[in-house]
Amino acid sequence: MLAASDDGKKRRVVITGLGVITSLSCEVESLWQRILAGESGIHHLKCFSTDEFKVKFGGDIWDWPSDDSGISPKDLKRLDRFTQFAMVAGRKALLDSGLEFSKEDPYRCGVILGSGIGGLGEIETQMRRLFYKGPDRVSALTVPKMMLNAAGSNLSIEYGLRGPNFTVATACASATNAIGDALKTIQHGDAEVMVTGGTEAAMTRMGLSAFQNIKALSTRNEEPTKASRPFDADRDGFVFSEGAGLIVFEELEHARARGARIYSEVLGFGASGDAGHITQPDGDGAGAARAMSAALQNARLAPESVDYINAHGTSTPLGDKAETLALKSVFGKHAYQLSISSTKSQLGHSLGASGGVELIITAKALQENIVPPTINLDTPDPDCDLDYTPHEPKPCHLSVAMSNSFGFGGHNASVILGEFGNGKA
């Protein structure tokens, strides 16, 4: 095993590959341009009939798999939808990175993914078989399809990655917690390359029923594209979506040795637990503040160093206010100088995948020096009085950016990225 470094310092980690699956676009550059254009991926649901549901809209990827997804008929049968998302997003990220695993030590390359729910679609399918056809008709593939680690395991099998491999489940913070673990794995010398991020496909009849009945979702059925409105006074809940965001992390000198294109550097990570309510955040944002402060400490940065924050910003009455209080607690007067936005206003909330998708958007913001907008922010909530970049993107120089993810169970996670010169290793 390699030591962290000869002088005991943590090794530097950079991003060299990006891959997304979302209801707005399944290509990174197209997604980025459509985000800047203020487009929404939210619509009336098409994956199944919503006649019996109170909530009839969301961010389902209704035309999956597309003709260019590359998923074989065999894989469609043996992989749950959330694993399919991860396999395609992972392939896109690895192609983007330019890595050739035939030239790599497989024991120095691994996978750490996040998923909050895993194979819910498979669970539903097999429960119907059990109830209506009996136990002998439950598929022998049920466990390998539904288990949370199926996505990361299948990705490692596909590419022969024999390094650290596990899955993180911390609800809506899953991808960001996985990203933090992947960062530390490389920093401390346990790998050179890690595929990380998150995937989620809980948009099923059971999933929608559960979230609508807990009253977590917006009910703006007549205006789906306007339903996700983070930090707006008229917000009424989050918008349910699905997808995947996978990222290739690489040790800096390893990336330099092969002349890789670098999107940004991963500077730090922090996490915390509220130890409070199972679904509601700390009212004063104390847990979220602790995660952000820990990320700054881990990155050895002063709060004033941060230029942009991709907020968790789910469009829930309690969550957005708590995040605003947390930002003020951590950044003080600088909170009012920060550029902040919630791209969930355009993509909805893909639960355990959201942190991966949003880190990709944050990396693009740093690369392009543009703050993406928060659409639908028509009437700012007086309690959410920071610069949440309403309606239009904002060009400005960005050196350091943070991405936040907070989840049911009181899980809080923050990751910090830094610009990387001209992007050349």
C-alpha cells in the first residue's frame, strides 16, 4: 500500500470524468446548457398511471432505456433500473476520463456509490408475484437485483475494479457521503482511481405513494415545471425524481502521468448527524452547519474562500429555512456575498443520487465560471434572504465551490471543490 505521502500530507484528488442520467438530459454538456437556459425536467409522470395518486408529476426518465443507452436485453432482465442508471452513467464517466483499465492495477481502482433505496422496482415486482402466484414464482434474481450494493458491484465486475468497493445508504445524502469516502480512500493511499457518486430509481407506485402520504411532496399538479421552487415563499414540498450522477476521482500525480483533462480538484469533505427527528432537519440548521464547517476544516479553508454553493435546497418549507440559517451560521457576513443556487428547481430531487448529479453541476460551474440559476424563485421567502440566483445564471469568477446534501435520518454531508488551472494535468 502507498503511504499518504512521504511528509504525511494527504494526497491530492481531482475529477477526471463525469456521467449523468437525469430527466432533463443524459449527457453532461447538454444537461449543463439546459440548466443555464432555465429548462425543467419535471413533467406529468409517464412511467405509470397516476389516476389514483394525489401527486401526478415528477422527474421520471420515462423513455428509459433510450436507443443509445447500450443496455443489452440480457442486462435489462438481470439489473434493476437503479443499477442500469449507474452502469450507463459509469460508462459515460469512464469514457470521459480516458482511463484504460488494461493499463491500470485493478487493485488500485475501486467503486464507492450511494443509493438511498436501491431496487424498489424489483421489490414491487416480486411482491406481486408472491401475493398472486405464490412463493415458487419469486425470481431467483430478486436479491442480486434489489440489494443496495448491486450497482457498485456490477460496475466493478464490468470493468474488473478490485480495489475498495462498498455502498453508502444515508437517504438523500447517500451520494455525497459516498463521494467523501472515495475522496478519503485516495487521499490516504488506498487507491489511485475511484468511481463514485449515486444512483436512484425509486419512482415506482410504492415510492410515490410513500412520499405523497408522508406529505413531503409538492401537490402543484397543474404546473409541474413550477412546482420545485426552493427558497420561494410559495414552496410546498419537494418534487420526486430519479437518475444517477457518477464521477471519476483520481490521484493528482496519477492523472498528470497520463495527461488527463481535469475538471476540478476535490478539496474537502465534512459530515454530521442531527440526532433529532427521523424526517425533519434541525430547525436551526445546526447539523447542516456542522457538516459545512467540517468540510472547510478538512479543506483547510476559511469560510471567506468559498464563492459558490450548490444548496441542498429541496423546496420544503422546513428544509430551505434550516439551510439558510446554517449558511448564516457558518459563513457569517460572507453568507450575503455568496452566490448560491438550487438546481433541484430544474431537476427535482433524485434522493440518493442527487449529490452526485449536483457535484457534476458544481464542477461545471467552476470550469465555466457561471453560477447556475434557481428557477421559480418568484417571491423570495423573507426567512431565506441570501443570494439564491433567481431565474438567470450569473457569470462570475469561481475559485472554490461547495455542494450540500442532507437526508432523512439527520444525515448531513458537504463537499468542496476548487478550480484547477486550465484543466490540464
